[in-house]
Amino acid sequence: MVVTVARLKQYGTVHEDIALQEGTIANIVWTGCLLRTVLLDLFPSLADKAGNEDWHVVFESSQDCGEDEGGIFGGSIPGGIAIDPSVPVLLAWQQNQQDLTLDHGAPLRVVVPGTIGARSIKWLRKVTISSKPSQHHAQQQDYKSIPYPSELPLPSDDEKARLLANAEPMGWSPLQSVVVEAKREAEKVVIKGYGLGEKGTFSFPSAAAGIPLAQIAVTFLRLSSGTDYEPTMDEHFTERAASSAAKWHKTVLDPAGDGKRWGWTLWHVELEMEAVRQLIAAEGQEGKEGQIVVVVKAIDARGQEQTRWPEWNLRGVGFNGWSVKLVEE
Ligand SMILES: Nc1nc2c(c(=O)[nH]1)N[C@H]1C(S)=C(S)[C@@H](COP(=O)(O)O)O[C@H]1N2
Ligand SMILES: [Mo]
């Protein structure tokens, strides 16, 4: 299962009270039974509805978050995904061969691989087959991205509520790459991070739309001398990396990710400073003194690149742009 709290740096630039950094991921081995098996065992006729978009499987937890926090926590997935043989949606009771702890949803939780964590309902109490998606707060009022032109004044509360009601709930996770560590070690630069292939949009045809990660590439840019790196410059760096003659260098993907469809793939690259200087030279800033940043992008098996920089959104969620990090001297 893919844990979604992975692009916290950008979240932190919107929510300045939360000083978060990237780097928190986990690949977990889950044990449970397939939701698909349970559903088809109880209701064999559901097999005929595999391709229909008009039904949903709604999960409800025993957790009451309180009226101000949205009430009972729950969420749903389209029915076709719940019974899709290529998406192993689990009713899980173990994590890494250990019984679930209370924090992680004991005694029973849902695990929907490849999607935002919010659909993996913990402390599961009820599963309903419904003609409508879940009406729970997390499905209807939260975990939605509302693209909005950043130069416009913020909308009124009423307008914001309207936009929120009309926005699509987030579902599958997009093509991603993140740089976690970038260090200068003598005459070498060592870069490490993680990435993930796209799982398509949360609509039909479901799992078939998932495209595996093929490559993660890095390039380097130099800041003009006297300028100090700030995370708010990242969008500008990605633009520079995309529009200049920047040369990209391939990284090494950890083979442990091979064939494991639903987990993060770790990657790394070690470059001589001379090679870094050449990549910077391609960008046209080789002569100047100044800090160096690394820019990272993912490319999938179809040759499609990760989104360079997503549209600004009102809620600061779902950031999936190219990743940037200052190379520590
Ligand atoms: N009942 C319940 N289930 C929940 C949540 C919650 O707040 N309550 N949070 C969801 C979200 S947003 C995530 S990212 C995952 C986190 O799972 P973990 O605590 O095992 O990491 O649980 C999901 N299931
Ligand atoms: Mo989450």
C-alpha cells in the first residue's frame, strides 16, 4: 500500500504552521482476505456489474471524530475496483506479519493499494454496497484538490463550499518522484529518493490504466551567487530545468521494486562533481559561484513524464510536481 504523506514539503509552503519535510514513506506487507472474494461469495451476481460505474463499496469505521471533525470516518471506492482481479483490495489484519496495532486499525482495516490513504479505512465496522459514493466527510469534504488561479483573491466561504462540493474526490496516486537526500561528499554528489508509477485516475477502466515507473532522472542548476535557496523557488527551478538545454542523468532504481506493483521504488545516483558541472554547463550557468540544487523527474513505461508543476490548489493537497533539493556542501 502506498502511504500518501509523502509530499509534505509543498504542503508546508501552504500551511506555514506545519513545518514538514519529505522523506516519510513505508512499504508494507499486508495480510488479510481479498474484499473481492468476500463480495463475490456473498453476492455472485456482482460479477456482472464489473464494468458498471453506478455502484460503490462504502466503508465505515467505528471511529467518531466528533461533529466538528466530520462525524463517523468513512469512505468508498467504485464497485468495479472493489471486484477488479488486478487490484488486491484487502480486508487486512496484519502488517509485516504482526497483528495490526490499534493505531493502524486493529482489529480490521481496508487497504486499497495505489490510492490515497484516506480510502483505507481503519477500525472497519461496516461495508455497504450502494448506488452512491460514501457521503462521509473524508469522501465529500476532504481529500479533494481544488485547482484555483493563485493570482486571484481567495474565494468567499460560500464559493469555496460550492467548489468543494463539485470537486472530484482524490483516488489513484499519480506518477511521482521525490528527492530526499542530496549531499556533497568530497568530489562526489550523492542523491537518494523514492518514486512511484501512475495508477491511472480513479475511474474506468481502472487498474489497466496504471503505468509502471521506468526511470528517474536528475539535473542540476546553480543559483546566482549571493542568493540563498528557499523552497518557494522550486517552481522556478523546475521551469528552468524544463526550458533550458538542461541535460538529465539517469539514476539507479532499486531492483527490490521490480514486479512489486503497489510500493515505492527507492533510487539513488552518485556523480563526480565534474559530471555535475557538465550538467550545469548544459544549463548555461557553469561559471558562476553559488549553491547547487538538484531537480528530479520520473518517466513512466509509456515515456510520459511526471507533471512538472501542478496547478496551485486551494487546499494544498496532492502535490505531484518535480522534486527539488539543495545539494548540501
Ligand atoms: N477510521 C479511520 N481510518 C483512516 C483514517 C482515519 O482518520 N480514521 N485516516 C486515513 C488516512 S488519510 C490514511 S493516510 C491512512 C493512514 O494509515 P496508517 O495510520 O496505518 O498509516 O488511514 C486512513 N484510514
Ligand atoms: Mo492520509
